[in-house]
Amino acid sequence: MSIQFKSITELNELLDNKAISASELNQESIQLAKKYSELNCFVTLNEENAKKKSAAIKRNQKNPSLLSGIPLAQKDLFCTEGLRTTCSSKILSNFIPPYTATAVEKLEGAGSITIGKTNMDEFAMGSSNETSFFGSVHNPWKKGFVPGGSSGGSAAAVAAGIVPAATGTDTGGSIRQPAAHCGITGLKPTYGRISRWGMIAFASSLDQAGPLARNAEDCAILLNSMSGYDSKDTTSLNSEVPNFLENINQSLKGKKIGIIKEFDLSDLDTEVQERFEESKNAYENLGAEFIEVSLPNISASVPTYYSIAPAECSSNLSRFDGVRFGYRAENTVDLNELYIKSRSEGFGDEVKRRILIGTYALSAGYYDAYYKKAQQVRRLIKNDFDYVFKSVDLLMTPTSPSTAFKFESKGTQNPVELYLEDLFTISANLAGLPAISIPHGQVNSLPVGLQLIGNFLREDLLLNAAHVFQKNSDFHHAKPNLEDFK
Amino acid sequence: MDRETVRTICYLARLEIDKGKSEKIQKDLEAIIELIGTLQSIDTSDIEPLYNPLEMTAFKHEDLEISDNKKDKFLKNAAKSNEDYFLVPRVVE
């Protein structure tokens, strides 16, 4: 019996009925990863370790953890003790972390098995997975098309049915946009909900870990395990973590959903607009009410983000200097040359671009004009959200302006073209809000995603709205034809 | 953004740009600066910057002694080290 494309809930049934053992399940998951290696979604497989750990799984029949024996893939920026962690960069291509990220430790503590580390945009900088040192990931729906980014390997591995779920991180849309392009569900939780300890930092005030899965229910299962206060992360939220499965079936009757006036959807592909209208109708049929709301500063999200994120990245990535870990250039005569050569040979072009922009934005004479200015606009954007959430429960937008695109077709002449892909997703990161992307149909045989944004700590409501939609639709059951990748 | 500014930023960031790519990088940086420059038209007088969405003071954890010494594991990740230190080219003559 194939385990491909099965959800966590379905796999739990198979394990409980003893139709399959945890060992067999993980073995098959790894075989699928090998069979579809052409997708390029894994940087490193954890075969031996997964074999050992899954053989030791003893499921408690009375009260099994919903993750006991379940194979998962981790984005390759979560540190995993003893297992290579590269951030898809040459500079970390030989890095073996001496500790494990809290989020992964919690998932493994609940019994899940890490079968491998997934490909991504280098240091999570990108929206197409094309900046990876290990090569582009293919979208399982169409060879030669991007899976989105930066968590593209995780999204492709779930979409191809290799694993039922995977971890990702989202700094400006890096969970939601690849989830949309690959036709799966991806959740970016509230900033601080999941510990960032052991996540290799890109932009510390925006980065947040989260799950990518076949449906909202499975996202809730992962979120239940990943969430919680961690004293090792100084920005970890010390607030109660609800059981995200508890209210997932609640009726949506009377829920108010805001449509953001400033996002002019008439600029989008007609079919993307049509999918959006169809989903709006579907939510109305489920009892939700729509209200047009105004977020006057939301259009400034992209320039705000592309000032703040590079500034934080230039600071965070200064630790990569060739001395304590990572790639070191050969034959350097002094320490300064060692730094310059190791960094210049170790980082790819997009990472260099962002470090340079950030260095510029933080340098004397420009700090107020670019960095401080962007942080002021960020407050205006957050104030707008605070105001609209007094009158609505959720906000709804498309996840991405378009479907997945061909390799090297966007951003090669001007990087700003690719930055605009993040238009709908970025504001949730700036304000620290939770948001989810769910599949809601296709355009030209490629999936499109619907984004819901929630108020601070209201992942429960997002998962509820996503799950009820999925109970009444089949979009999340669609499977790509993988013949081209065998 | 002129060539000299790009050179200064590169030095500050300890990065070197391949000669063949420098013109393209300069053009890219100009496009990005133009994008973030659009923020100048927004009135932000009297607006406090929002550096972190949580706006809370960082938690402190108890200052406890732990006996877990990972020195060897950390040194193993360095390209060059001896038993106790990371090794770099000579700094003091």
C-alpha cells in the first residue's frame, strides 16, 4: 500500500490499524524522496538515523501522539544536531550543528521522524527557490517551473506526497507563497508563537517558523507541537497555547471577513480574480459576511520590507566570516582578506545584494532616511491592522499575484520584479500577525492560493476558517502528475 | 548610487564583487534604493519606529551554570583550529 499523498490523520489510521509500521512508513517516505530526486527538494537525507528512530517507535495505543512515527522534512535552516545544515549556501555547505532548533526538538519530542533537510532559497532570501547553491527545486505540478520560495523544497516535498508535512520559515511570505504555488496549506504563526532558537536568522524581527501540510488540520497538529515559550529565545511569547484542533470545526456563521480596498485585484490575471470571487462566494455560503476595509498604508509594505529585512540580514550575516564555522577561502594573507574572500566566495548574488542594501541603509547618513523611516512606516501599517481588526475577524487576499512561473523568467533583469511577488504576504510579517495560505483551485493547470490573515494570536480562527473551507471543497485533494520526475 | 559608494559599502560589508558583475550589481542596488526611496513621500512626523512587532522587553533567563561543554563540537566546525582555539592568519607582527 502506498503512503504517498496521505495526510497525517490518514497515516495515523494506518499505524493504529497496524496496516503499516512506523519503520515501513519512514522507509517508504525515504524511498519516495529518492524516486523523485529530480525534484531536487532535499539537500540532505537522514536515512540511517530515521531508520533507527522509526524502529524504536512504540505507539501508545490508548493515547498516541498524533506525530508518533510520522515522517517529516525540515527546512535546511533549522539546526539539527549531527545532521548537516546548509541554509542552501556554499558558506554553510559543510556545517554540522552542535545543537537542534527548539521547533524541531519539539516535533521530534512528539515522536515524529526527520527524514531529511529541504532545499530553499539561500539563507531564505528569495521567492522562487532559484537562489539555492544546490540548484532550483522543480514545482511538482510542472517541470521547469518554480515551487515558490523560500521554503520551496518543503512545499514541493509535501505537494509530491513524499512527506505529509514539513517545516518552513516565513520572513515575507516564504511559507505561504510556496504553499500557494504547490497547491498545499501553509501557516505563518504570530511572531513569537514558535521559538526561533536554532533557526539560522535572516531578519530577526520578521522571521517565524511554521508548518506546511496537505490540509489545515495537519497544520494544527504540527502547530500544537511547535508552539510555546522558550527561554532560549528572547522574543518568544510567554502566552498560553490553545489546542488548535479543539475549535477547528466551528461554524463560520456570522464571521466577518475584510477585503482590503487598497489591493486592486483588477490588475491580476482574470482567472486568478475568478478563483478569488468563487472562494468569496464559498465563504458566504458557509455563513461568513464580507466587509470592505481600508488599510491606507498597506501599499508601502514592499518598500518597507525591502529596507528592514536587508538591514537585519546584513547584521545577522556578519557572523559568517570563515573563522568559527562554514567555508573558509584558501591562501589569504591577513585576517581582513580572510573575511572578504570567505564571504565573497561563500555567498551567492542575491544574498550579497541584500547585505549591501542593508549595509547602505544602516550606514552613517542614510540610517534615518531608510532604516528608521521604514520602521516608522511599519508602525503605521501595524496601526492600520489594529484598527481594522476592531471590525473584522479575518482578512482575505490572494496569496500571490500569479501562479508559479518558469525558471529564470522573473527578476533576472531587475530584482524588484521578483520582490513584488510578495505584495500580499509581506504586511503580516511587518505587523507580526498570523496568516495562512490554502489551495483554492487552479489557473492553467497550476495551483493558486487564498490567503487569510488573522489578528494577533488568532491562529485558531485561521485554522478553523481554512478547515471548514476544506471540508466543503476538494482543492486540497488535487495531486500533481509526477511522471516527468521519475 | 555611484561606483565609489558601491566600493565603500562593499568594504563595510567585507564583500568583493566580481569585475564582470559590478555594473549589474550597481544597477540592481539603484533599483532597490529607488523602491525603498518611495517611502519618503509618507508623512511619519511624530511616529515612533516599530523595531519589533511584540514591543516587549526581552526576557532574561536565570543565570545558571551548566556543565555541558561543547568545545570540541564547536572547534570541529572551524576550517582551522587546534585543541583550544580557532586559528586565523597572524594578526600581530
